[in-house]
Amino acid sequence: MIAAVIFQSPPHGTAGGREGLDAALALSAFARRVDVYFLGDGVYQLKGGQEPAGILSRDHARTFGVLPLYDVGPVHVLARDLAARGLRAEDLILPCRLLEPEELRALLGQAGPKLVF
């Protein structure tokens, strides 16, 4: 089974990022593979140089670095969403595979359970 964890919300203001990360790590114990997707404003989850302490928020972004230790991945980013937000792959804290919309559709079509955060 291939599971998909999809991040669509920005990193601060909700607990979605932390909850999605926890879900991905937990799924790694049960799924054959866990793919992670950052779409829309979810690409901000991986943006480096954030200082959430200024808005009294916890910095959970660094925790995404443990994904490879749990054999979670590959990590995918929709290329157009990254570009639309003025970001480049080099701005992200993890190496990611940049996808085009048709690649995204194909990969999500192969996935079993899909969790969206």
C-alpha cells in the first residue's frame, strides 16, 4: 500500500503541519510506502529561514528533516505552486521532487489512503 500525506495549509495558525508530520511518521509503520506532497500554501511548510517565535508559534519545520530516518518519502512539490509563491527548490529545507500537474494526478491515482492537512 502506498499512502499519501498532503500538506495544503501554511505552517502557522493551525496545527495542520505538526499533525500531518505526526501522521506521516505513524503511517510509516504500516504502509509499504508513504509519499508526502506539499501543494498550494503547503509549500510554505518547507520554506527555510522561518522565525515562528515572533508570532508565538513553535518551529516544527525542522522536524521534517526526520522523514528520511523513518523511510518516509519521496517528498513532492508541485512546481507551479512553488513558483507562484516566489520560491525555488533551493529555498526549501528538504530535497524535493518537483512535479507537473499531470505527474501529480498519476501519483495520487496510485496511492491508497490520502490524508490532507
